[in-house]
Amino acid sequence: MTVNKVQDTIIEEFSVFEDWMDKYNLLIDFGKDLPVIDPKFKVKDYLIEGCQSKVWLYPELRDNKIKFSADSDAIITRGIVSLLIKVLSDRTPDEIISSDLYFIDRIGLRQNLSPTRSNGLLSMVRQMKLYAMAYKAKDKSKK
């Protein structure tokens, strides 16, 4: 499924609800479904700067696709990172770098987060794209 198809599916899932409390509950459910990250990756090296809560994000490149795993000590943030992983994990570095994450605004996520959580969301997106750029640069240096 393409990046945009996954985003459209997420938008569809959130559009069922009018009330933001229901949308928060859906976000929490996504967080509960996030696979547990290996404890060895819950270290400072994988901690995302700029988040109010602690968020660990681990990238792994396999067959030119980056697979992300993550965790957070806050349930809403865990839900947010799970959505980002749903959209960006198992993609090539180029797909991640060039992706336009329009689902964030279409489901009203950015508008309904506190300023610190909104900054954390941007930090998570930035970190995922930075990992993709690093893997792409590393690949180019091999050639």
C-alpha cells in the first residue's frame, strides 16, 4: 500500500468520529497496538529531542527499506508515533523523504494537540526524515 493510501485509510478511520474525545480514544487504541520496542533501544541515542514526553525511535534498514520501532511513556504520544510508523515504516529512504504527511492536518491532529505535543509531533516527523536522509547518504557513499 502506498504512503498516500495508508494516509487515506487513517483519515477514513478518524472521520467516523465527530467528537475529539472519541478521536483521542482511537489514537490511544493505535498506541496500544504499537509493538513493544526492544528495551535495548530505549536509550538516549534513540530518544527524540523536542518532545514533552519521552519518545524512542529506532530505525533499521533492511532491503533498502527502513523499518521503525518506537515507544513513548505517554499514551497519546504513543498513539501519534504509531500513526507515523504506520505511514512511514517499511518504505525506502526516498519515499520517506518525499512524503507529504497530509493526514496530520486532515484528521485535525495538529489543531487538537497542545503546543508542546504539536512540537513533539514535528520532532518525530523530522527525526524519521533525518534517519531516511542518513541512510540515503550512506548508500550513496558506498557507490
